[in-house]
Amino acid sequence: RLVVKLFWDVAPIACENFATLCANGSSRPVPLGDSGKPLTYRGSIIHRIVPGFIAQGGDFVMGNGSGGESIYNKKFKDEKAGLNLKHNRRGVLSMGNAGKNSNSSQFFFTFAPASICDGKHVVFGRIVSGWPVLDALEKIDTSTDGCPDIQVLVTDCG
């Protein structure tokens, strides 16, 4: 189990989205998004693992990194304070996106400092416990494009 601290004072929009997608299905009913898929991380997969860089998940729509949906029924803007934080350590939690102001449900954890992500991805939290889980994720065999050779499932969250 990974436990994260969310930076509510820095990126409240990203934090609310992430916290709600984590809580849906555990402490509250799961609404459906515009895609017809449940708005929850429960049952979604970690679709990309790049050792020494990141583990990415949160695409509960397509399951391959090409989809995602926020609780706001649209993509949401980057939060400047979150863009100003650095990907300077292992365990940084950040929004995955397809470019500026395109945040939805995808997120990633860093395995190491990742300055290439600075100013492009909103940092909204960090891992505080569960480091052995992150260690195990980084050791999973993947294809050359980062797709895990085994299914990595988010079985519970909230």
C-alpha cells in the first residue's frame, strides 16, 4: 500500500480530483463519467513503468495512457504553484497530461529526480509510506515503451 500526502495548499484542484477518484467506491457511491466508466481509480491499472523515471496510472477509461477523465467533466488547467514545485526526489506525485492545461485522471510517481517534468506537470503530493511497493513497481519487467509485462492493478484506494 502506498500512502501519500497531498499538497492541498499548492494544488487544491488536482488534490480534490485525486482524493475523490480514490474515495469513490470505498466511502461513497461511484458516479459514471461522460465516458460511461466509473469515476474511480479502483480497478484501474498502472499502464507505464520506466525504471529510474516514473510509474504512471489513472487512465480508467482506456487503460493504456490515451484516456482519462476528471471529476470536473472536462480537462482542468495547470495550477501554477504545482508547476513551480520540483520533481527532485523519489516518490513525487504529479499529474500526467498530454500538454499544457490537459489534466484529467492520470498521475505518476517518480522513481528518481525527474527535472524533465519540472514546469510541465503539476506536483500535488508525495509518498510518505509504502516505499517497498514503489520499489516492487520499479522492478517489474516492461516492454520498450514502458508497458508492464504483467497487469499492475489498483485494487483498493481511499
